Amino acid sequence: MPLCSQKKALVILLPSYLLGIFNFAMGQEPSISDDDATVVYQASYFAQYQLLSVSDMLDRIPGINVARQGSGNQGGPGSSQGSSRRGLGLGGDQVLINGRRITGKENEGNSQLSRIPANQVERIEIIRGTSGELDVRGATQLINIVLLEAESRSSIAYEINADHLHDGEIKPGAKLSLSGQNGDLDYLISGETEPRWENRKGFESSFLPNGLPNDTVFRRTITDRQPVTFSSNVGYQFSSSDVAHLNFQYNQNDAPEKLDRVITDYLSSPTNIKSQFEDISNESDFWELGGDYEHTFRSGNRWRGLFIINRNKDDRTRERFNLDENNLKDIFLNTFNQYEEEIFRTSYSLNLTQNQDLEFGIERAKTTLESYLRLGLLSEDSKSSEYGGLTPANSSNAVVQEVRYEGFVIHNWQFNDRMSLESTLIYEESTIAQSGDISKERDFSFIRPKVDYRFDITPSLQLRATIEKDVAQLSFNDFTANIPPIGDDDQNTFAGNPDIRQEQSWRYDLNLEYRFDEDNGVINTNVYYQDLEDLIDRIDVSTSTRLQSANGNIGDGKRHGGSVDSSYRLSSFNLPQLLLTARLELVNGSATDPFLNIERPLQRQGKGSYRYGFRYDMGSRNISYGVNFSGTFDGDQLVYDIDKIEDYYMEDFIMAFLEIQGWGGLIYRFEATNPHEQYRCRVRTRYSGGTIATGSLSEIEDSCSHAGEKYAIKIRGTF
């Protein structure tokens, strides 16, 4: 790591470590603990604050970020967890409601935190252990929201907000949720609209290999997002042994873009200046339906069945016009993707002995991607209305379908009150079929073992060690022609690769957590090492007439890193209202470059990231304020393609807030985001006459952009 990065990391973590050393010397057993594995915060703990939602409650808990975002093999680079993974799996969601995760992928527990009123919570549990009673296995930590039981209760939570952007644009939004219980029926229904406006300005300068200027580009992109979300979660307790849940969510997110570009060409004589305009439509909608049924037998054994059905549709059209006397259109690019998923899962849990339990089950997931692409360019050749009135240059039609079966067995062994071992064995079998431009079908099978060991050295100090074999799922977009994930004015499409294989890895994690006395804070450290097989990167699929790249397998690689996540309440300095947080993550990894045949960093890996900030709660005055900073270490944010190398970097993200409880018991929150404008930059090195290995350097582009500062006001209340 460069010396400047080392100094930056030291500045971030030094205050936390100094406080940690001080508190460690004063350390005693945590006062908020049921046992060595679970930390319990009763509702009375939050009585000193004026809180409206579960999210407000979690903000006051030291070390909560470890549980909210995961750590170790849940949150580090290379993790396979998350809602983007096909199927449901055993992990993922870090938030449980009454000990159960919501049967959904988008409509899951974490998305409900701001919708559940604080007055409906009995307690919050931070679960650091593992048990057959949990719906999520192998997570570093879980948050369990235990709601009050009542014959009848209901509450309405609402929020109105408005964003003020740097260009004077004002975007209002609103949220409304109804939650409650009526006998054996509990429910949560919510709707929200959160319009987002972005006016991003950028400047790019290009230089020839001899250092002379090539061209400059002034760019402005306006994005007007109009998201609308509706969700409902309903549960019914048929008896003490039978309970069912049904969940639904619908999202619509249209985000049209307008782009202006002014290009100055210094190689022409005289210097040529041209203007371009792009009209980009982005239309998307998503819905998801999920449900589950659970029966508990007299023996205590449990059976559970669930299903999830969802569909996501995206339709994007890009049209570019040269603004001159003719205003001719020279690019038409239309992409359509419809993604559908059907998940069915059943499992059975039984108690083998007093200290051992076993769960086994099977999951079937059917996933389908229907995709097409149309690229039209300006030419004197025959034109087509399907290509925006331009000449067809590229087209792709594909349907990719995967049917996957996953059988699993989980054995949990609680050796004693301080030590546990969870062993998982998963057998995965899948068939991926492709039709359209290419017809192909392939079968895959994998065995994925995992061992998770936990040892509570003391009630405050926990050690966790994990060994896991993982198989990353293929992106269906890798099979089909698609547009680049990051904009490139000169590259319109990527090729598909029907022969791509899954990336596999063995991962080794070691995690150590210390909780200080009297709820003063937490330090969580994690180190990991990962062996990568069939690593996915850019490969050369050029034809005799055209350079072309696609995602493909380049061989083996490795990745290792570590993180420190700290949170401290300054009770020792008679400032319990002040909560300091800091996180540092370092990562390193490499693979053999398929073009240059040298060892280089992994794509977009970077060197690590950091986050630090504070929160100050003045309970007597009902005022809270704080500031949060986050960023990445410069260097190694590299993306290699067949004829270019890109290096990305950006300035720190800054967010400051002030919360006041005022008239009518409402909470008024004021936010300032990126008052320094937060530049995002990229250096792109292009090659011509071949690949980056065989071609010659043609130009170097240096580009930066910013969206300006944003100020927001949010007014929340309940009744």
C-alpha cells in the first residue's frame, strides 16, 4: 500500500483503537446479554430516545453495522451471497422478524426496518451464534426483531420528504405504511414514491501518445427517476403449530435520460467543434410473490415449505443525434431483458439429541432470461424501422433458461454453552439451455461443503472460523450480446459467450469480535483467503474482420484481505450520547492477464475501503446529529478489455444530518450529501491495430464528473 494510503488508514482507525485500548482495560462482562451468543436490547433500552421506527432503534446500537451488512464470508469481496443470487439459498438476509426471514428476495427483512413502528417492538436480538431454530444459517451475525404480542394493535407510519439539488430542482416524495395485528392475523402494508433527479456534469480530455491534445468533451446527463413501490406482508397463525405468510411487492422505476455532449477535435484543421444529443428511455417494472407454511410437530420437529415467483422487465432505447444543420441520428440501440424466477423449497428440521439438530431439504429454481438487442448505425445502406430508421449493424436474440436442484443437509452441534459447530453439505445440479442465435444445452453438478466453528472465549470475546466451497452463479447476460455496464461513447455492445463456466472458490475465514463492557462498543476483525478457479474476466472472441471481447474463463486466481469494524460509545469520558464508528477493509488479489500474460490485480478489485463518522444524541433536547465519511483507497480499480485499460477513482462520500423532534411529535430530519460535489474519475488507455498486447497506444482519456451537492428534508410521524 502507498505511504499516503497507510497514513489515511491510520488516521481513520487510530481514534477507535485508542478508545478500544482504554475500554479494554476497564472491560467486564457485557451487561446486555442473555448468553454468550445473543445480545438482547429490550424496548426499555430505547426509552431515553424519541424513536419512530425499527431503523431508528438500530441506529443507536453500537456495532450494528456488522450485523446489518454482514462481515467475513458474508460481506467480503468474492462473496456469493445476496439477492442477486438465483434461488433462495441458506444465507443472505441478515434481518429476521420474530425469528423468521421474510419469504422474498427484494421484499425481505432489511427492507421493512423503516416501516415497522418502534412502539410495536418488544426487543431486538443480535444473534452471534447458530441454531436449528434459525431460518438463516452460517451468517456472521443476525438481527432478530421480536414484535409485541397483542390481541389487537395497529399503527400508521408516514413520511414526506423533498430533495433540493444543486441546479435548483426540487423532488418531493412520500412513504406510508400500515402495520398491526388482529387476533391471529398480522400485517404490514406500505407504499412509497421516491423520485430522484441527477444533473451530472463531466469533462474529458484526450491526449495522443506524444502528449499532444486529441480532443475534449463536455458532457451533461440529466436522469429523472420515478420509482414507485408497493409491498404487503401478511401472516396468519392457524394454531400453535401452524403458521403461514404471504408477501407481495411491486416496483416501477422509469428513468429517462437526456445527454448533451460538446466535442472539440484538435486534430482537424481548423479545429472542429460538434455537438451531440442523446435521448435515452429506461423503462422497468418488477413484481414478486412469496409465501411459506410451517408446521411444528409435538416432538418439536418442524416442516416448512415456501415459494417465490418474480419477474423483472427492462426496456432501454438509446438514440444519438448530431446537432448540426441536419440533426441526423447516427446511433440507435435498443435492449430488452425480461428475467423470471420460480423457487420452490421444502425442508424438515429435527432434534437428534439435546445438543444436536439436523435439517435437510431440497430447492428447485427455474430461471429464464429473454433478451434481444438491436443496433442501428448511420449508413447509406438499406434502413429499417426496427433499427430506428438506421442501417442494421448488430442484433441478438436469446432465451437462456436454467433449471437447478439443490439438496442440502445441515448438522448443528452445540458442544457446550461456549462452543458450536455447524456443518453444511449442498449438492447442486443444474441444466442451462440457450436458444435463439445459438442453441446449446449444458449440465452441471457441484458439491459445496461448509464448516462453521464458533467459540465464545469469554462472554465478550468470540472466535469464528469458516471453511467454504462456493460456486458462483453465471450471469445470464454473459450468454448474450449486451451493452457495457459503464458508458463508453465509442463501444456499443459486448459479445456473448455460450461456453462460459461457473467460477469456483475455496474460502477460509477467521473472525474475532470483542464487545466492551456496559454497551460501550464493539471491535470486529476478519481475515480471509480465497483460491479462485475458472476465474471470469474479459477474453478475446474477435473475428477476422472485427475486434470483439466477452466475459470468459481465464484460469485460476487468488484473493486475500481483512477488515476491522469498530464502534464506541464514549461513556468512559462521560459522553454516552456520542457514538464513534470506523471501518477499514484491505484487499489484494491477482490473476494472470489473458492478453499480456502477466500477473495483475483482479478486475475492479481496488485496494480497499474505509468508513468513519459519529452520531450524537441529545436526549434531553430531542436532537441528534452526525456526519459520515466513506471512500476507497486510490489504485488498482482497474478494468481490462481487449483494446483498453480503465482505472477508476472517486472522492469521499460525505453525509451530514440533523434530527429534531418538534411540533406534533414529528421528527424533522435535515441531510446534506456531498457538499464538496464528489468527483468520480476514470483514466482510459486505448490501443489500436490489435489488442492491448499486440496493438499500439493510440490515446489516453482523462475524464471526471460530478452530480453536485444535495440537501433533503424528511418529516416522519406515526399515529
